[in-house]
Amino acid sequence: MNPFDIYKQLMMIIEQLNAILSSLISEDLIKENENQDPFKQNKENDNGISLDDDFLDKIEDKMYFSPEKGNVIFCSAIHCWAFTIMDFAKLFSQKLKCSEKMLQKFLWGDFYLNPKNKKVYKNPQNEKHKPMFVEFILQNIFNIYEKIRQGDVQKMEQIAKGLNLELPPKYKEILTKDPMNMVMFLMNKWMPIDKNILKTVSFIIPSPNEGQKTRLLSICKKLSKTSINENNELMVLKKAIEECRGSYEDPTSVFISKMIAIPQENINEHGLSK
């Protein structure tokens, strides 16, 4: 596949995933309304979902996978490299001398840059014009693969120099015997999969102080429903867990997770078999 076809394929995957996510969110909202206490229903609030409300759009917008938000990692697990839009926004904002945040918004989607006036357009300016994701990101990765696969030592040295990477001692010998080994080496050094995944997780996942408040519902429903007017000891414990307190004055809490072993023959590719 050429870079533009790869871009279309990636876009289709993300669109399909968000469509599935949207249907799951809608189903959960309906179930949540159906499971509410029927005795609390009244004429003003019948637990139905209004078509005029925009809260579903807000939930979807928050949870959708959008590369420009930084919650999508593009990677090759086989060749051990990964990146996000944020990585390339930081790189090219320095070269273009523009805002990193602004560039991040346009590096995904059908946006086209005119390098002469440094303006972004929604439509291509000519037949050869490519979306910024293709031109700035995929084309560069594609070129590295192609040049090294061809066994071009000079080009490989230029690529390594341009990326500020130090080549291994016997790189010429490695390139002759196994070009893909050199591709993996350079790509992993440039965009290491482990560091970039950890960085993205740190960026997306809430800190313990923020996450504990929502996580408590799954950990212990009894504690999550405790109000300030109820058992004082439970309230103290709830506060200690929610705020990640660890002093000697705070109660000690232990969470025991029950793990159930399941025979391999009872598991198929879709999960548990009947």
C-alpha cells in the first residue's frame, strides 16, 4: 500500500471503532435508565432519553478515539515503534515555526498545507497535494522503509544523521544480510514503542487522585454509596481511599481480587464459549 492508501485504511479503522463505541454507549444509557428504581419515577421524569438532549454527544465526544486528541497510538508491534500526532506536531512545529497545538489539530483529517503562505486548506490545492498526515508522517516513515530495504548505505547514513541516531558498529554488514533488522533498529531508536505507549497512558489515564473517585464504584459499591450522614468509620475510609491518603492516622485498606482459572478449551477467540 502507498502512504495515501494506508491513511485511508487507518481512517476507516478509527471510524468503525467509534461507530461500535457509539452503539455501546447508547445501549449502556438505555440499560442504566431501565434499571433505575421505578418508584422514583414521576410524570416530570420518566427515565426516558430525550432526543433533544445533547448529553450523548458530549459523552461520545469525550470517549471517541481522535488522533488529534492524542488518544490514538499508531504503531508497528512487530517492528517495535509507535507514535502519536503529538510527537510529530512537536517536531514539525519547530521546523515550520508555528503553534504546536494548532498543528496538532490539522495533522489528522483531510487538511492540506500550502508551504508558501503556511496556511491550511480543507481541499487540495493541486493534484499532487496530499493530506498533512500523509505528507508529514506516513511519507517519511514510508521513505525510511523503502531506502533501507534497497540496501542504500548512503541514504541510511543520511536518515540516521537526520534523526540524530547513532548506527551500530557493523551496520553495513547488517544492512547487507538483513535490511529489515536495520529498519527495526532505526525506527525503534527514533520512536520507541515502550516509551511512547507509557507516555500516552500517562497523558490519557487520570492520576490516582482523580481516578479513585470513579474507580471506587467498581471496587466497593457499599463505600461508593456512603454519604456524609452515614456511618462515620465508612466515611473516613471512603475519604482515605478517594484521596489516596497514606499517613499512619488513616485507615488501612486491602483490596482482594478474586482470580478464577478457566481451562483453555473453554475460551475461544470471542471470549468464553458456552
